[in-house]
Amino acid sequence: MTDSRGRDLPARDPLPRYLAPVPKRIEDLGLRFAWLVVAVNLAGTVFGFWYYSGQFAETPAIMWPWVPDSPMATLLIALAIAAWKLGYELPWLTALAFFGNVILGLWTPYTLLVFSDAYSYLHPLMYQFLFWSHLGMVVQALVLHRITDFPVRAVAVALLWYSSNLIVDYFVPIVEGPHGVHHTTIPVGQDTPMFLGADALGVVAAGEVTFTLLALFLALAIRVEKLKLALARVHRRDV
């Protein structure tokens, strides 16, 4: 299988289905037209920064690096794929892109569902666009195993950044936000009672913590499975 310029695509290791759920045909399509994927993600990044422009205006500048979560994730994956296409795959960048697209790709639909009534101000088409486009981020993240083997140091970089994101979003308020103690913006008051004794901020925090742990598990599990496959190939050569 070759890309749009006739070059070989990276092989697809026989990973367990739960680690590589995207059909090979779709993976190959995305890799073959990688520059188109880069362009789409850059367009999403521009849209995302526009979407967050109001929050930037209300948030102290010191917190700006932690505000545009989703557009940063699409920018990271655009850069990671572009680096790979240019022959300079950067494992730490690919790991950051993987974490970001898994976490934000799941967190946004989760939040849209949890606060569906409060998001009634969104046009139905915008609601659907946000929901499905973010799930698409998860799909593209699950193709990255084709271009990286998630070395532990790279995973550590991604975990460090997204752990800092969790801390400042939900646990340690560096500065007070415009709509509550934390700078995180949700469509209801942060202390609004929800369910199981949790407030609104706690509910969205639970989601992001869960998705961060999921991204960590998937990245390390892919690493382990690839090492097992490499060892098996070495063993077959030595026999």
C-alpha cells in the first residue's frame, strides 16, 4: 500500500482490536491523504481559536495556555502528522497529539451530553458539528499507532502536560476564573448540584480524569504489544 506520492505506508502491526479498532482500510486512507488530514486539522484549529475568543477575553493571560484545549489538540496532531510526512516523526509530539485527541475528543461529547439542556442555546447544527467532529478526533488518534511505538519518555511528556491541564482546570485555581473559582468554563455554575453528590465542576473533572487515564492506558498498552511483537520477530529469526 502506498500514499498519494507512491511511497509505502507504514505497516499495520496485528494489535488487539481494542487498541486498533479503526478498520485498516480507513487507516490506510487517512495515511495516504495525510496532508489533507493536516489541512482539516489546521482548519479546525483556526475555528477552535475563534470559538474560544470570548473565553480568552475573560480569562487572565497567565491561564491562556490551558484555555484552547481542543484546538491545541488538533494543532498537535496536524504537526505530528506533518513531521512524520517530512521524515521527522517526533515521538513526544505524536504522544501529545494522541493524548489530546483522545481526551478532548471524548470530553467534549461527554460534556455536551451531561449539560444538553444548558447547551440549548447552541444551534442544533453547531451542537451536532461539535459532537461528531470531536469524536472524529478520537478516530484519528487511534491511527497514530501506525507512525509511532509510544516510547515511555514520549508518553511521560504527554502525561506531564495533560496532568498539568487537569490540575489547573479543576484542582488548583492558579487565578480565579470569570465564572467561578476555576478558569474552566461550563454552561452552568461550577457549584451547581448534579448527581451522586457531585457538583458540575466535579462531574466534568471526573470525565477528564477518566479520559486521561484511558489515553495513558492505551498508549502504554500499544507500547507493550509492539515490544512483544518485536521480540517475537527476533525469536523467529533466531530459531
